[in-house]
Amino acid sequence: MYGTVARTRVKPENREALKKVFERQTTDQGAPKGYVSGHMLFENDSDVAWIFAIFEDRASYDANADDPKQHEMYIEYRALMEDEPDRHDGTIEGV
């Protein structure tokens, strides 16, 4: 598997809206080819959020990243974040 983990800040009042945007983008609009799952972790009572996006492989991840539709989706969810996500892409391995 391949994916990204991104650190950003999300105000508490935007958490539910962000969750709904991600849910809609991966269900109603149809998940990108090769998409496995996505998760959000909020650090205790802070505005810090970690977002995980997991794909079957790097090829499907890269195809999604190059898709103009993905940029439109990014603009929508980025509006709910306080700062630009600090992304880290790589191979995901079980432990």
C-alpha cells in the first residue's frame, strides 16, 4: 500500500464539516481508483489534526494526485483548515 499522512490544524467548529466533506468525496462522488481508506486523528484537545489517505499502490496514488478532480476536492477541504497540510508520502507496511 502507499499513501500520505498530513499534519494540519483544524478549528473545533470545522471538524464535523471536514469529516462530512471527506465522507462525501469518497462515497457520494465516488472514491478515486485504488483508494483504500482515509482516517483523521485529532491530538487530544488541540487544533492539530493528522489526515491519512491510503491507496492500493503508488501508481493509483500518483494517478489520483495528477487528476484535476483531486485539486478541486483539495480546494474544498483546504478551506476548513487553518494552514497548509504538511504532507509525508510513502509506502505503508503492517507491523
